[in-house]
Amino acid sequence: MAGIFKFTKFALKNLFTKPATRAYPAVPARQAPRTRGAVQVKIDDCIFCGLCNRRCPADAISVDRAAKSWTIKRMSCVQCGNCVLNCPKKCLTMEGAYSAPDIEKRNELFRKAEAPIPAVHTLAPAPADGKAIAPDRVLVIDMTSCVLCGLCARRCPTGALNVDRAAGTWTVDRTACLQCGNCVNGCPKKSLALVPEKDHPTVETYTKNAAPQVESVQAPAAPITAQPAGTEGITVDLSTCILCGLCVRRCPTSAIAVDRKAGTWAINRQSCVVCGNCLDVCHKHSLSKTTEGIDTSGVQVYTKTAEPKAEPAPAPTAPEPSASTETTAPDTPVGNGIAINMDTCVLCGLCAKKCPTAAIAVDRAAKTWSIKREDCVLCGNCIAACPKKSLSEDEIPLLETYTK
């Protein structure tokens, strides 16, 4: 009898209370204001360039250009939004959509519907709303400003570009070019452009009429003295340089070398094409272009004369005698370093990839973020790369590991 009364009590209670669950997806779920959402793709606008696949830190995206398909592993995606930021066609978005519940882990496949391709690319007639449809575009280059640095070839996801500095040529394979614009955005000299299609061959090679800048600096063999006006080169201000090595990684000709132990920054003037890519990536703004004191005969080495800023730091590391009597005083010294907000961090690992000294480690399985303070040079590259803006530079205890 006791069981019958207990069952009747719960049955009557359920008749007059709201259900605890929702019939999702029949009833849309409500989202919290800080919900990141999920990555969605407009497959009709996608050109299958594969940049989202390259930029995904969790390898959750795969692109098949031959099959015109785009696949995402929802269980692997950390919703960092890096693919959305780097999509050249803006066909990826973060929306409040969720996969249908299932008992198996499945990949979501998006495939573009086959559309008839006209034999001759012409301007399509204007639609009813009056907006003209843009014609197909082709990639062209201004060789008068190009320095043949090769950054466009590095940025091309399909290998459609080829740069030969020795021959002074730039070649594009239009059958492989996807017109994604990644090379245009990455060109430091703004020599590339996508223009309406005209009569262009399938494979087109551009040649510099004049000798490239890299050849013009090989002739002088003068000692290390100021060269005549007009000889431009990259110089460094070692009073602000932290020798992080980002300029070394971004140099397309491997003309720069950094030795943190010796406190030296060296540049090979014969290899440098003065593209300016190292200037753009330097967070301390220690590099600049100048025409004074440039040695064009070979390798020019700059050495730190003053002591590095990192040397005075060990002074506060010594334990203070007065702190030993207080149990509440921190044993860890406080210094300037990289701080992280674990509430917004999605552990995507982009900061670890962009760190030039490998000072950061991310473990998604253990939900930990670690940093080696002795290796961190405070270059700020991790802060700039974080899609969630979870990193900042502040005075913090010199901790090693943060856990969500």
C-alpha cells in the first residue's frame, strides 16, 4: 500500500509541473549570452581552398576539392573560431546550432551541388533585383613593385604560384588558382590583385625587366661603412629588441639569424629582399628600414651592448626574511608575464603554435595550460594569436600551470 501511495503522489505532481526536458530539436534550445555556438558553412560560397583545415588547431575540419565536400568533426571542434576568422570567402560562421543527438560520433558532411560550368566565362545578366553578378577574376601581378620574396607562394593553399628569384620570374597556374585572395592579403608590397577576367593563358609567367633587388646588392664589396643614399635595408634597435626570433620565422629568404645566448641579431644583406614582412610581425617595433649604415657586402651582425632586460629579474626571486613568518604571504615572486583567463580559454593551442620559444604547452585532455616563464620572452605573439582574447600581459605570480 505504501508503494501505491508513493506512486500516486509522484503521478499527481507530474500532472501539474512543467517537463524537465525539451523535445529538442522540435523545440529550439535557448542559448546563454556567452554561448560560443558551432561552426556552420555556406557550402555554395565555399571554394574549398583548405585554409580552414590548415588553421584548425584541433584538426577537426577536412576539405576535399575533388569531391567538393567539407567535413567537420563536432566532437573534436573546440569552437575557437579561428577557421571563421581566416576564411577568405567569409562562408564560415559561428551560429547557435547544435547537432542532432545520437549514440554515435559522426562527422557532418557538406557537399556542394553540381552546377553547370559555362564554356566561356562571361558576365552573367543582371538579376531581377538589379544587382550585377561579378565576373570571374584572375590573379595578376605588378612586377615593378614585386621583390620576389615568395610569401605569396607560401600562402597559396593549392601551390598555384611559383617564384624563382634567380631567374627573376613569377608564375601562376590558373587551373590550380582558387581566387581565394590569400596571396593578395599576404603580399607585403601589395603587388598582387584580382581583376576581372580577360584573355589570360592558363599558365602565365611574369619576368622582371630590371634585375631584382637581391641581385643589385651583390655587386658592392666595400667594407662596413655607410653606403650611398638609396641603398635600403633592414636595421634593428637592440635596446627594445627581445630576440624572440619571430622575424627569423617570417623571413621568406632566411636572411635573419638570432642568437639569444650571445645577444646577437644578424642579417644577410645579399639574401634580404627588403619585403618588410619582418617589420609587420615584430611586436616590439624594433625593426625599421633605413639607408644609413647598411653593409651590402655580406652578413651584418648587431650585438646587444647593454645587459638584457631579463637579467635584473632574478633579484626579486630571493625569499624575503620577513615573508617566512607570515603564512599568507606568497612564496612565489611576482613579475611581468603572460596571464590567462581560463574562463574564456578554449584550449585551442594556437598560442603554443605561435610561441617562438616553445614556452607554452596546452593539454586539452587534462584541461591544462602551462608556461615556462624562463623561456617566455614576452613577445606578445600568443596574445595576438588568441581568438578568444584570453591572454594578456600583466604582473602575476610566476606560476607554471593553469587548470580549467
